[in-house]
Amino acid sequence: MAAVMKGAISFGLLHVPVALHTATQDNDIRFNQLCREDGSRVKYKKVCAKCGKEVSNEDIVKGFEIEPDKYITLTDDDFEKAKSKKDKTIQILHFADLSDIRPIYYDKTYHAIPEAGGDKAYELLRRCMLEENCVAIAKGVIAQSEHLIAIIPTETGLLAETLFFNDEVKAMPKEPAKPELTEQELSMGKTIIGSMKETFDPSKYHDEYQQRLWDIIQAKANNQEIIASPEAEQPTVINMMDALQKMLDQTKKPKSKPRKKVTA
């Protein structure tokens, strides 16, 4: 897969050439929009709002509206000119503890892979951060936007996690109330949590909704009957202490084995 950015991680006089590759992918099932009457694909045209003429991608430019219906257009050269030399690198600003970064700030993850000649400096940075149990806070330009970046060491390499800037993070619309809790309630809640703790293993989880969609698609393709998913049992409304006690009782029962994933 092609790199989304090629540059370097800059740390004082240390210059680590790297390439950033996307670390995640979207596995959602994609659907086309069809005409209900004859099942043909629905197409969309890009049309000039003034003359009504269809416009090709080659004839489209980017514009910023400075007042109603008045735009300043920018070309690819303009975007390149906006970048300074330091924008070609991911500049480390300082180091911090990973726990200092609230999860709400995380945006997108990239694998930072060393380029030719950068292996030793890359490994030095990775090992030092890993052994010091810290991450690097940096800034850099990816595509046409400047990003705040957390560089996170792992056992195998470095991750570059783009972060939202502080003014991009919305405040909580309403702060939840914090009613008083009894020691008994807290104790029962902690016992339930403790009984459900286990090591996180990503391979244990899969998208069950997507699997059901695949089953329906295959059934319809084969003219088979479609069986609806069973309705979830609606819990009976009971008071909190009774609910905690019921949950405690359930944790004492032997766990059933998880179902195996069905391959589409």
C-alpha cells in the first residue's frame, strides 16, 4: 500500500526518515443506490450552479467563500507554497506519559515505517521511548492539513496517532449528576467488574451485524427464506440493589463457550 506521507521524524539533531501508512481499514459492506422501479444504478452529476453545465473533475478547483457567492480559488501549487520546510517533517515538541492524553483526542492511526538509512535512529527512538514508558508529542503536515501527532512506541515499531486540537474537541453538553453511593453499592459494583476482567484480545471480536447482513445477501441471492434475528429479551425494571445482586449471582455461574465466527 502506498504511503500517505514520506518525510522524517525530527528530534533535536536526530533526523529519522519515515513513511506513514494507514494502520486501519473500513470493512463495512458497501451498497449502491438503485432506482426502485427498474433496479438500475442511480448516478450523480456535478453541475455548475450558474449555467447548469456538467463539470468534469479536471475543471473543478477549490475555493474559499469570503462573502456570499464570492470565492478565492486555490491551486495545488498554492497549497504547496503554504508549507514551510519544517512541514516536511514530523517535529517532536516534547515527551509525555501516554496516560496524559485523553481518549477523546485520538483521531487516526498510522504505522511509521523507517525509510532507507533511518533504521538505527528509528530503533534508538523506539527503544528509548519504550524503556522510558513515554510517547512523543509532535506536529506535522499530512496531505493538506497540519496535525498534532502522538508517536507511540510498541514492541515492533512506532505508531503515529493524529490528535484533535483542543478547539476541535466539544465540551460535554451536560455534566452528569453525581449522586451519593453507599459503600455496599460500590463494593458490589467493583466485585462485578473484577469478576468480568480479562485480557483484551482483539481476535475474539467481530462485527456480528455485518455477518448477518452477509447471510441475508447470500440468502436473497439463492432465493432462500430470510430468518429475522431473534428479538433481544427486554430486561425487567428493578431497583439498583436488586440488579447488582442479580448480576453478582450471574457471575458465579459457569460461563458458556463463545460461538465460533461464521465465514461468509
